[in-house]
Amino acid sequence: MIFKLLIKYAIIVKLLSFLWNGTVRVGVYTDKGILDLPSAYVSIYEAAEAPSFLYDMKALISGGEPALNIIKDLLDKSLRSGDTDLFRDPNTITWLPPVINPEKILCVAVNYRAHGEESSAKPLDRPYFFPKFPNALVGHNQPILKPRVSKQVDWEAELALIISRRGKYIDINKAFDYVFGYLILNDVSMRDWQFPSKEPYGMDWIYGKSMDSSTPVGPYIVTKDEIPDPHNLRLTLRVNGNVEQDDNTRNLIFKIPELIHWASQGVTLKPGDYISTGTPSGVGFPKGKFLKNGDIVEAEIEKVGTLRNTVIEE
């Protein structure tokens, strides 16, 4: 196991990246607040400085078991210490994408049959992937920028995963060995760019999917061992409190091992890469609904958390 449940404190390990005093840091979300891992390292171990991987989630993931064991020990000792100065108020930090500098963000189209039906798209024989870019990433409680060039900004709540180690041509039966943990991804889509009315080129998956701040992610990564079955999680999305999407990951067409297998064909997956699993039915454009200034969007996945963002006009 990467992490074990700390029975004494009844917590689940939730790793996040955040900005504090102008510095990007890695933390752990707890009932006592956000454990500031660099500060905890200096205090608990009486060190002059914290190692670099406590400032960079991708480096932490790449550090493997030794890095994770340090975090587990820091979490345990910090909670036992009673030192409240090691914890930050979640309302005073700037939430960042858990991995702020991934090499790849891979999303998959039409991976729930009901979504295919509502969007008039037939599922394929293998997953259809499209990329997003790091400029699109935004963290929990940060604004979704409604671009001035788009009037049809839509939502797509999805379960996503983070890759734990390098892999290529990954065997389906070994795919879970490459999962670090799970988080929520909102594949915000500019439908008037994704589906332009003028031919001959049809769909535009780049501008329709990767404008600035069009990919809220988070709020944190729940490590793999805390979610034994990611294929039985309720997923909902609310806009201003109104439920727009409500489904379960059991209805994924291509399950996580298949997605990892296909994503690694000819492409080396690396620590910190995002793979999102697709969205269920209930997106806005079939209903003629689109996001507007001031809307509050909440994507929630059972055992993972709630990702909340407010829409603002550019």
C-alpha cells in the first residue's frame, strides 16, 4: 500500500498543491486544516530546509515509496504534535491544480452511452482521446474564465486519475500499478468552437477544449489505495445548486485499465500525467443551457470530494 488509513485520526490522505506567501507548496487536507508539508518537515525533523519534492507534486509522485513514506510520517507526527501552526486555513490559501506542470492531459470522448445518445455520437471500438494543455488547468475555488470569444460555455464533470510512473504499451491487467490517485476534472467546453457551424473542417477539439482556465481540477488527489473500486462512484454536477449531471462510474464504457492501456500505445505516460475518464449525460448544450457570469459550478464525486468554481466574464 502507498498510504494506510490512519485509524487514530479517521482521515483519508488527500494531497494538494497550494500557494502560500508567494510559494507553491504541497499539502495534505485534514479536518484540522491544510498540513503545510514543507513547514511540517522543518519543524518535525528540526531541519534547515525541506526537500524540493515538498514544493512540487510531480516530483513527489516521481519520488515513489520513499517520498510517500516521509509524508505519511509527517502527517502522523504533525497530527500528534498538536502544533496548529503547521496547518493552514483552507479559506486562506490559493488552491492550485494538484499537478500544476503535467506533461500530458488526456481526456476521452463519449465514454458513457447516455452521453453519446444526448450528443448524437456513437461510441467507438476503442477510446477516442483528445489533449488539453496546462494553460487550461485551474484549481478548486478559482474562477472559470468565460472567454469573450465564446457564447456557449458548457460543463462536463469527470473522474480523473494521475499517473504514478513511466509506462508504455501498458498491459490492461497491470494498469492499476500506474495509478497514483484520483481527482475530479471539469472538462469545460466552448461548444461554438468545438462544433463550428462552418465547414469543411468540422469539429475543433483544440480551441473547443483548451481555452484558458477551461479545466478545473482537484480539489486534491485521493491516493489510489483509499478508493479500492473507482468503478462504483456516484458523480454529480450542480450549477447554482441545480443538479445537471447525476450518474455512476460503473457506467463507463471503457474502464480505467482499458483507458490506460490505450493511452500508452506509442506514447510514454509519465508521473503526474492526467487521464480523465469522460463525462456522463446531462451536459448543457443538448438542453440549450450554457454557463454565464456568476454561475457557481460544483462537481462532486463520491469518496473523492467536491470541486467548486465560479464563472467570471473575461
